[in-house]
Amino acid sequence: MVTSNSELAYNGKIEGEVIVSRADAVINWIRTNSVWPMPMGLACCAIELMAVGNGRFDIARFGAEVMRFSPRQADCMIVAGTVTYKMAPVVRRIYDQMTSPKWVIAMGACASSGGMYRSYATLQGVDRIIPVDVYVSGCPPRPEALLDALIKLQAKIKAERSASELFTAST
Amino acid sequence: MSASVDAITYIKSTFPSVTDRLSSDWPAVNVPTGELISVLKSLRDEQAFDLLSDVTAIDWAEGASPRFTVVYHLYSTTSHAAIRVATPCTGDDAAPTVPSVVPLWPGANWHEREAYDMFGITFEGHPDLRRILMWDGYPYHPLRKEFPLAGIETVLPDSAVAEETKAKVIAAPMMGGPFVASAGEMNLTDAEPRAKDESWSERSAKPGA
């Protein structure tokens, strides 16, 4: 006799309290939903970055509300603002102090390309000194645009081959 | 305003070498470099111009004599009068010099550092004449007339980071700029900042260049 299975969710009694999955899926699931940002607020974009943390936009819905001012505890550097040449080595050193895995969001026109500052003092895009995962357009971007960037970054993290990097000798 | 005019009259009678300077707002005077400190001290102590609100400089371009003029903006917090004092720099174009007014107004410290950073003017007697906006070791003075807006290629402030990233301080791509807004346009679309010459950009070379 065939009975229809009405169990839609995981049932520990049937499955023997074991979940079978891929290491990549588990690791990326964890990483995706607790991206701790390093707020590299350098100009007016930082104001919008602060707005993203407020209840109205609420970056906590995506698990990234834990702004860490110590790079050693952060996963994702959000470069929000104009990077001057004087500040550029500082940004790079803070990035170097972040522990892997780490990602970078270039927030706004200035961080992405130098923006309107075509001048002797401004780095023409933070990607000249650190690798950028997501660029956000806008001057400054709306908070929703930064949330969209975070969602895109989460999609990128989900597609990473994390396990092979963890369990093979890294170079 | 009358307090400013009184101060001008007083300072011109006390120092015969002080002359009137063309100005569209406050009264202004030209002062020879040698008498700058005594004129400013007199304005501060005798005429109660107790606030030095700005120190800045003018580059009259290469070949002009004097090439650099330093301008002091004074304000009186008792009579609410303002006055402007200008003095030419001595020395050659590479190292123009004026005496520092930090002994008179300690607030002049950072203003003079900025003028040194941007124009390369040496303020004699300044307690700590370092760059304030650009980094130590930057080889140019960016507000001088011969310095292009886009900048000149040089090295990053931190050699370790420069070596690792291979990044340099570059002349910024101008994309047809510099961009200018036409003043007095009633139509806002026409008043939008735009390139003076839009026939060239990074992709097509500037005609005749």
C-alpha cells in the first residue's frame, strides 16, 4: 500500500537526525547570512550607509547589521566616499588587516571611479588598490541601492567554492 | 563700515608706505612685506581687529612681479568691521617668503600651513611649517598656476602599498573637462555645467593638441 507523504519539512525521527548536504552549501549559507561590514566611511556616502543601518531600511533583515570598526572582525569593507591619495594606503592597510574570506563593496561614484573629483588629490576608483566585488552607482546611492548591492554580494558568496579553498592547502 | 574706514585712515597716517587696494566689499590695503608685522600688530592692538578670519594667497602666474601675494582677512569682534591686508612675497618663484603672523594670532598656524601646501610660500618664523592637506613628501604645490588641474603623475605616499598594488598618483582623466557653468542663465538646462569643448574626450584626441 502506498501512502502519500505529508511530511514537507525535515523530520529528525525519519532522517535519523542527519542532514546530507554539500559543504559548500553549508559554509556559504553561514557566510551569506552574517556578513559583518567594515564601514569605511570617507565622505557623504557614509551618511547613506548609516541610514541603511536604521530601522527604516534595516540592513539587519539581511544579517549585515553588525558594523565592525575593527577590520579583524569584519567580512565586507564598504568603501563609502571619496578616497584621496593620502587616504588610499590607509584603506589598503585596513583591507589587509581583515581576515579572509573578505569582500569589498565600492559605494557611490567616488569610490567606484573617482566620481566628479577629476583632480590631483583623488584616487580614480578604489579598485586601483583593493579588489572590488560590487560597485554601486549613485552620488550618493539610495540606501535601497546599497541593500541591492548586499543582496548581489550574497548571491556571489553563495556561488563560491568555499570548501575547496578551506580543505586544500592554500597558496 | 565706518570703523573699517577709520582704521584705514589711522593705519595710512601711521605707516606712510601703506596704500589703498582695489576692493569691491571691505576696505583693503597694500602693505610692504617689511612692515607687515608692525601694521597687523597695530591693527590688532590699536584698532581692535582681534580676529584673523583667513590667510590666503594669490598666484599672479609666471613672469608676474611680484608673483605671489598673501592676503589677510581681519575682523573686529567689538566694532564688527572687516578689513583686508595684502602683501607681496619676497624671494624667488621657487621659495616666496613672508613673515609668519602666528606670534600675533595663533589661529594663523593652519592657514599658513595650507598656503604653504598649496602655493609653496614659506612663512618665516612659523613654528611647524608642514603640509596640511597633501601628504609629506608630495613634490608639487597644486594651486600654483603652472600645475594642471588633473595633476602630475607621481608615487603613492606609502611605498609598501605602492609596491604591492602597483598603483600610482596619476593625472586624472578629464573627459572633455574642465566643466563650467554659465553664470546668469535663466534656463537651468543651459546653465548645467558642461565641458568647454565637447569635441574631444578620452576616446578622441583634442583637436590641435
